[in-house]
Amino acid sequence: MENGIARGADIAVIGAAGKTGEAVVAALPPSVTARRLVRKARVDGDFEVELETGRGLRKALAGCRGVYFIAPNVHPDEPALLRNALTAAASAGVEHFVYHSVAWPFSPSMPHHLDKARCEDELHRSPLKWTVLQPCAYAQNFEAVLTGRSETIVVPYSADTRFSFVSLADVAAVAAVVLSEGPGEHHGATYEVGGPEALSVMEVAQMVEKQTSRTVAIEQISVDQWREQIGSGLDVNASSRLAAMFEFYNHHDFLAGSAAVELLLGRRPMGVGSLIR
């Protein structure tokens, strides 16, 4: 930074320390300069910001023409974080604000999805040019089994529920296209980002077995068991929000279209089978 103002960059990625942020930064073309904004664990080249108060955001966004916003997972008040980022972006002269939402944001039985619907409404009413990406569940959630590092899938919902599992690499590639081409092409657009097929966890396990001859076990536990075991280290709010999502998955499929991925990337999205090693 010079005189308290960040040097110029093309794109700022808020939430760059997470797996999605890292993938988006990596997918940007070499001609695009990325600025990584993180909440903690700052490393060389990162800009540390405080999303809850907005501290440091305006200076960190100065000189950027675009922003990609990824909120912390199941945050208790994502709309407030987004408002802080929108205010800072408008003040810093940012041209294009891209929001990482979720497929089916208006799902009242999943509180963290509903918060993303509120965020989309905030974005619609902002003075900035904006684009929304709505990704489905990541295929990489099962990376350990897909790559052979594990032989067991543990799920706190029905193994027969179907998802349009999308590759994180495809989500990042779509984000890179939208950010690189800018608001002229994508202002006002909401892109659903799903994979090419609807698969259950059971079918994912069967695909791995068929392609590799490995045996994959599925351990289906209750939501209460998940809260007592896997989710015990989370705070009450995060645990409750994820438990509500798993309850939803117990009764409903979670599907998303892939047409936007094909349109923006000029190819079909990657299927789960292509990620099996």
C-alpha cells in the first residue's frame, strides 16, 4: 500500500483464503491482476479486512474495477457483511460487483440460503453494476473418496437424495469469465451453476466403484448424530443452520441447471466421473 491506499488491481476477491476464493484467483487469466482480501491468517500479498465492521474495505478496494464477494460459510448475518462490502465498493469506485450466492436461495427452511436471497435483494437495489452466481453443491465435497484417500462417505441425510454436483473448477471458471469480461456483458445477470447430471451420494459411490474397482462404504447418520459428532466443534448458530440444510436434504433433491455453464465456458460442465482418480 502507498500512503494508506492500495495499489491498483483489476479484481479484488473477498474471501480469498477459502477453497472457493483460491479457485477463483487461480482461474483468472494472466492478464488480470487479482487482489486477495482475507479476514485472518494474512500472508504476503493479502489485504486483511474486517467484514463485520467494514474496516479496511474501502482502502483495500481502491483501484479495483471488479469485486468477487464470498461470505464466510453459514455466517449469522451475511446481509450485513454484504452491505458493508457494497458501501465500500461504491465509495472506492468499483465498476462491477459479483456475488457468490447459492442455488435455490429462497428456501425458507434453510436459513443460510434465505440470507443469500436477502443479499441478492440488497444487490438488486444497489447503485453498482452486479452479477450473481448460484452454484449447486460441489463435487469436491467428496474429493477424498473420488481420489482414493478414503473409502467411506459419511452423510447426515438420505443417500438417495439427488444433487447437480458441480466441479469447483467450473464454478471458478465461470467466475473468471464474468469478472474478466466485466459488467458490460453480465450486469443484471443471475447464473445458476450446476453440474451436467443429477446424482445421489449412492450413485456417486457406485460410479467410483465401477471406474476404479475400489469398494466405497456409505455411512448414513442422523442429523442429531452429526451435531454430536462431526458438528460438535461449531458454534450453535452454524451447527443449527447446517442441521436445517441436512434436514432439507432428507426430504428434497437439490438440483441446478447447467445451461449457463455451457453458455459461458463453451463446453459441457465436468461430470463427477471426470474427477474420479
